[in-house]
Amino acid sequence: MFSRLGGHVLDVSAHCDLPCGVYDPAQARIEAESVKMIIQKVNDSDDPDMKARGLLIKEQRSELVKHHIWVLWTDYFKPPHFEQHPQLHMLVNEATKLAGATGTKGSWDVSKADDLLAKIDEIAEIFAETKKG
Amino acid sequence: MFSRLGGHVLDVSAHCDLPCGVYDPAQARIEAESVKMIIQKVNDSDDPDMKARGLLIKEQRSELVKHHIWVLWTDYFKPPHFEQHPQLHMLVNEATKLAGATGTKGSWDVSKADDLLAKIDEIAEIFAETKKG
Amino acid sequence: MFSRLGGHVLDVSAHCDLPCGVYDPAQARIEAESVKMIIQKVNDSDDPDMKARGLLIKEQRSELVKHHIWVLWTDYFKPPHFEQHPQLHMLVNEATKLAGATGTKGSWDVSKADDLLAKIDEIAEIFAETKKG
Amino acid sequence: MFSRLGGHVLDVSAHCDLPCGVYDPAQARIEAESVKMIIQKVNDSDDPDMKARGLLIKEQRSELVKHHIWVLWTDYFKPPHFEQHPQLHMLVNEATKLAGATGTKGSWDVSKADDLLAKIDEIAEIFAETKKG
Amino acid sequence: MFSRLGGHVLDVSAHCDLPCGVYDPAQARIEAESVKMIIQKVNDSDDPDMKARGLLIKEQRSELVKHHIWVLWTDYFKPPHFEQHPQLHMLVNEATKLAGATGTKGSWDVSKADDLLAKIDEIAEIFAETKKG
Amino acid sequence: MFSRLGGHVLDVSAHCDLPCGVYDPAQARIEAESVKMIIQKVNDSDDPDMKARGLLIKEQRSELVKHHIWVLWTDYFKPPHFEQHPQLHMLVNEATKLAGATGTKGSWDVSKADDLLAKIDEIAEIFAETKKG
């Protein structure tokens, strides 16, 4: 389950719930990185069309962030994980809210994207711990 | 642009084409890993419902593989990359075909998924090289 | 916000989070009713094509159930709701799992659909309470 | 087929065309309510970002309205219904146009949303009558 | 608005409803041709996997047929067209039903696809007449 | 495989890769025509809402153009075609780029749409030649 990617070693986290399943917080993170980039690029520009397109794509990417996190929470995490990590529910709820109207969807403040990325990393830490056990 | 993920260091490759853009061959790879898992799981089972669901999800995930690779080829790679890597067109074409009817969509042979993963890794190597330059 | 529908009075629950938003557990329930109907219809039939189509549509409708419930949990419910209803996280998590691989996606057992409907109704009860306050 | 929802009794209208099917004009109505809310909220605001996001989401929700109404017209209603309700074709055509470019998609006039809601209610009345028969 | 395509002259019918719009019954026809091909190919084969994939893709393509026809009916055709062609409503309704559960979605009978194609051609005739006027 | 459409004879190009498949460059062309119309209509107007909606729909239609061209390149064209038409890879790559950020997505210049249409016609010429053989 190791593959060289970009010269680095990437541990593609995997769990089989059926059918499949390959879970990986990287999916949410890649979209959230994209959201941050869009915010920065739009803030650095004064082209109204770039802003309009940025708003549109930020909306879609933020929705993907929400979706990928929801999938982890529902499909990957199980009751024992929630018992061991009682903060996990609120963490996931806050992360998905940070990709919504009160977060990156409704704001051009890059700190919203940073907060979102930090929450995704917290979820990824817990995810990583559950893979060790 | 470094983030700890699963206890490992993940270099989220990024490139800004605008609006955005965060490109990462990991997106195609995660879906292709999923396709391989589905094939293995279905081959190890004799439940017809699992096979029916696996066929359906394999179709969707394979389509995602194609989409993510197409996006890299059109949105990330530029003429100088094609000049430096003249095999890149056929590599991408073969990779997307391997996720189609003559590949993982139309087969339960795990070697198709392995071939697909190997092609994605070849694309990822070239991708990584272009990031260094 | 009252509208006659089917001869009955339907209170379309609404909440504005921005932009919009009209939240209503009925969306999840309609899809879950559909899932139950599909299961019953397929179980009462011996047509393999109906079963194949039923499996496919059951997969899609179950996914919609998950999506509608996730939206309620992330976009509608707020921290005070979670404090007042500490069981809400697990309730939502169990409901979405019941529309997944271990629930209506992976089974032809009508009791899975009934369990899913019961969970949706529990969420709807809490939802209704929050509208009163 | 009765379920308590939000403290009220909701008659989830159902009809099985197969596979499934649960038809309910509430689906179109919920989206149309959302469209109306968006229009009101944007009209009451002077935030250009809220307007831009509202325009985007209004487009999507209006499309959902069209889709749900089309499904009723094609999948639920049958020739005898059209004979009994000769106005039904134009009613459906006008309702879907009201969710399009000449209706809620192309306008910030709340009366367009009200007209759309009124048409949906007319369709729902006919729908309810057909369930009695 | 003429373009050589496949060695023949293709008159891409166009009408601007705004924003845009380019309407063309060819979109529905291409998908319906695909549905017919799938049916023929599956009927000529005894590979259960081809049948399973064919069923899945037939479902999606049939849905696209419905969507393209609905768009013509709601977005392109206007009241004067309906007055001049009083059969148009039922024609469209029948065409979309022929791409549904009682048509190509629910059957492997190639005559269903032929009936669907014939209805699309009837709609295309009316469409062509309205372009002349 | 001939059908009268709009008073003209349309040769619906078809190829069966399985399952199905009906390939036709007309699909990409219709969407690209739509993109051109949107650009013209928005340029001729000073309504900011029409521009905002045009930007949104131009984004979606451009994405469809990309998708339809990618499908031709991966699913229809085979190695012998690439040998006979060595320019095909770059032609397809340029066409899809012309429907992207550096093309019709990121611009209101109608010449971008004209360039895109010309590239699609070049692809259609090659497509037509391969059907003769």
C-alpha cells in the first residue's frame, strides 16, 4: 500500500467497509488547499471576473470538502473511535461548518481556510491513530 | 505546503493555473486504489449483491480516475512538459483507457487495476519532475 | 409558511442560515420512503432486471438520504442544539450509517429501511423542538 | 404511510411506478421556498458577495424545482390524469418556465417565486385529487 | 452556424432564450441512439457483466434523453408553438415516458428504443418547423 | 443510422466500444456554440445579472465541452488513429485548454470561442476520416 508520489512516500490510508473502501483525509485536504489558494489569488487580484469565477469554484470545492469529511465520519469512523475520541463529533461538525456559509463559502478571509485546514489535520491525526490500533 | 497526515509527511503538490489550482496525482491514485480493493473484495466473495454493488461503484470510481487524469493532462501540463516528455500523451491516453471499458470498468481482473496504478505512478513521476524544475 | 399539500396542511419547516435556507427533514424521509418501497417491490418480485435496477436506484436514493441528513447536521444544527440534545451526534451518525453499506445500501432487509425511517423521525422530533424554542 | 414530522402529521404521498416510486410535490415546494428565501435575503442585503452566492444557489435550486416537477409530469401523471385535468400540461409547462430564465433564475423579483409557489400548489391540488380516486 | 461534421453538413439549430441558448434535438437523439446500441449489444451477448454494465449505462443515458427533451419542452417551446402543435404536450410526455420505467429503462426490447427514436424525430420535425417561421 | 433532423440529414456517427457506444463530435460542438452565444449575449448587454448568470453557465458549458472531447480522445480514438494523425494529441489538448481557464472559462473574448469551435471542427474532420476507413 505504499506508492512513490512526487518523490515522497505516500501512505495511502485504506479501510474496507465494503464495497471497497479506501478512506484518506488527503481528499478533503486537497480540496481545502484549493479553497485557500483561490482565496489568496482573488485577494491579490482586482479582476472582477476572477473574483466571480473564484466565488463559484470556492463554493464547489468547499462542498467537496464537506462531502469528503462527512464520508469519513459516517463510513470510516465506528463507535469505538467515538468512544476513544469524544471530541470527534464536534471536530467534524466544526470542520464541515468551516467549509460552509459561516466558513470558506461565505468569506474571503484566508484565516477561515487556515482554520479549516487545521481542523482537517486534527481529524487526520485521529484517523492515523485509529489505523495504528 | 507541508502537512502531517497519518503520521507521515505529505507533500501536497500544488500549482496555480487560476482560479486556484491545486493539482495532485494522489486524487487519481486514491480512486484507483479503491477500484483495486473493490475488485479484490468482489473476487473473494460469492455474494451476488456485493458483486452488483461492486460493479456499480467500480464504474463510478473508474470514471473519477479518468476525470482526475484528464484534468492533470489538460489543466496542469503545458507544451514544454509535452516536449520534455514526449511519451506523456500516450501515457495519459493509456491510463484513462485502463480505467475504461477495456480496463477496470469492463473487467474483474486485478491486473487491470495494477496496470492502471502503475500508469498513474508513471504520470506522478513526470508530475514530480515538473515541480522540481 | 403554510401550504396545502395533498389535502393536508404541511408545515414547511424553514430556517435561514444564509444564503437561504430552507431545512426540512421531509427531504430525507421522502428518499427513505422510496428506499423502503424499492426493497419491498424487489422482494415481492422475481424479475432479475427489476432487482438490478432496484439495487442501482436504492444506492442513489440511500446516498440522497445520507446527504440530506448531513446537511441538517452541519448546516442547520448549532452548538446549543448539541448541548440540549447530546444524543444528536450519534443519532445522526447512526442514521447515515443505516443508509450506507451496513444499512439500506447493503441489504434487502426491509427492517433496515424501517430502522432508518425511525432514526429520521427521531431527528425530525428534535428538529421540531428546536423550531419551537 | 403516516409519519410524525415536526409535531405535525405528514401524509407522504406515494405511488409506485417501479422501481419504487415515492412521488411528492413537497420536493419541488421545498426547493421553491428556498428560492424565495434567497431572493428575500439578497434583496434585504447590500453585500455583493451574498448576492453573488445567492445568484448561484438560486440557479441550482431553481433547476431542482424544474427537475422535481418534470419527474411528476412524466413519471407520476398518466393519460387519464391528463384527460381529467386538461390544464395540467400548460400548468406544468408554466411552472417549470417560472423556475427558469423568465422566472426565478432570471429575476430578483419575489413575485416570481410567489407565482412559482402558487403553480406548484395547483399541481399539488391535482396530485392530491388523483390520490383520492 | 454551419459546420462540416463527419463529411456532412450539420445545421446546428440554435435559439437564444438567455443566457444562451443553443437548443438541438440532436442531443436527445444521440443519447437515444446510444440506448438502442446498448440494448442490441447486450441482447447479442451472453456475458452477465456486460448486461449489468449495460443496464447501468442504459439507465443513465435514458435519464439524459429525458432531460434533453424536458429542456426543449420548457425552455425552447413557447405558447404559440403549443397552439400550433396541440399534440406537442402528449408527444413530449410520451417520449419522456418511453425513456423511463415503462420504456427503455425498464426493458431490453429494442422496439422501445425505436419508438423513442421515432418520437424524438417527431419532436425534431416540429422543432424544425418552428425554426422556419 | 440516418435520421431527418430539422429538415436536414444528420449522420449520427456511431462506434461501439462497449457498452454502447455512440460517439459524435456534435456533442462538444453544441456546447461550444452555446458558450459562444453566451459570450455574445453578455457582451451585447449591460445587465450585471445577465453577466453573472452568463459567467456561471459559461463555466458549466465549457466543462461539458472538455468532457465530451476527453471522451472522444480516450474512448473513441485508438492507437492506429494516433499513428495516422500524430497531431491529434496536441489538437485535443489545445481544444480542451481552449475550453478552460486560458480559454472560454476565463475570457469574454468571442475569438476564444471561435478558436475552440475551429479546433472541434478539426477533431471532427479526423473523426470523419476514421469512420470512412
